[in-house]
Amino acid sequence: MARFQMIAVLFLSVFLLMNTVVCDEEKFTGEGDGSIRIVTVEEAENREQKSKDGDFLVIKYTAEYTDTGEQFDKSDSKSDPFYFKLGDGQVLSGWEKGLRGMCVGDKRDVYLTGNELSSDKPTAAVTPDKERGEVVYHFELIKILEKPPTPNLFKKMDFDGDNQISKTEMKAFFSAQGLGGLKEDESLDSAVENIFDFQDKDKDGTISFEEFPGQKHDEL
């Protein structure tokens, strides 16, 4: 009986060892009163290309306060895949350090506090409340690009997702982007009318996906 128990314990130990994910962890002294802790959750097999300053990174992420587990931001809430230029100060200080040296397919958990939660420039990511203490970002690197992707303009204008652009939608898009491209004597209404005269081939009052000549496919 004792021998059987020893074999069972040994088998269970081996099973647990084989099914346990071992995470590598790195700790760094942060900026000022900040701290950063990087946990490698999963590594891709292909390790040829690693992220470096100057690269445009396409990422997925979720963010939580570690004391309560409350989620305060996620990339899925953005209208487009989230990307930024590494090393350009476009994101939180802790992101810059935490996302260097990653390969496409890598997953990391990056824990940040204090000044590591600040940014030199406005960022599309939600800036957490430093007073809440430590936050964790669960990152996955999707792509590494040498230049920023061209936005899908059709998708951005097609607000209701019916695969066609109305004059109202186009006006709303241009209003949100600013009107710097208009000629000196041109109004928004006349500019949109001119565009529709050229692009609305079947004259049905909308510009279809097929008629639209601009960028209409996601590069990401």
C-alpha cells in the first residue's frame, strides 16, 4: 500500500510539473517614485524580430487595478487595432520599457506604479489614477511595422455599418477631422457635393464600398 501511495504521489508531482506554466519575471527601478515589473506569460517560437524604438507596434491589451481587479481600459474598446510608435513618448512611460524586446505573438503582464503611469504626450489609452496604486497591463504583440498603417477611411466614414457612405456621414467625418483641406471659397456642403458628383457613380445618393476609391481595407 505504501509503495502504491509513493508511486501515486510521484505521478501527481510529474503531472503538475508538466502542466504548470513557468513565467519569467523582471523587475526594474522606475522613473522617480515609479516601479515596473515585467512577467513573460507566453513566448512565440519565432524569435527573429524583436521590438525596438522606432517600430510601430500593433497590440492587444487589457488593464486593471491590481488591488480590486477593476478593469479600466482595453484595446477592444478602440475603433481600430491599437498601434503606436515605440520610443516616441506616445504612450505611458512604463509601456515604453515593458514592450521593448518583444516578438510577434509574445504575451506579457506589465505591472506599473507612480511615474511609470505618466506620458510625455496625449495618448489614446486611458491614463489610470496613480493614487489607486499598482496597475497591470496584459499585452499581446500582434504586429511590428516599419511605418504607420494607412487607416481604413471607408470604415471610418461608414458610421452605421451599412457598407455605404451617405452625405451626412461624410460631413460628420470631415467635421470631426477638421476642415483644413477646404478651398478658401468652399463650404463643407459644397465640398461633399463635389465628392459625390465624382464618386457616386450610380447617382443613388450614397457612395458604396465598390464606388469608394480611397483606402477601404484594414492593413492590420
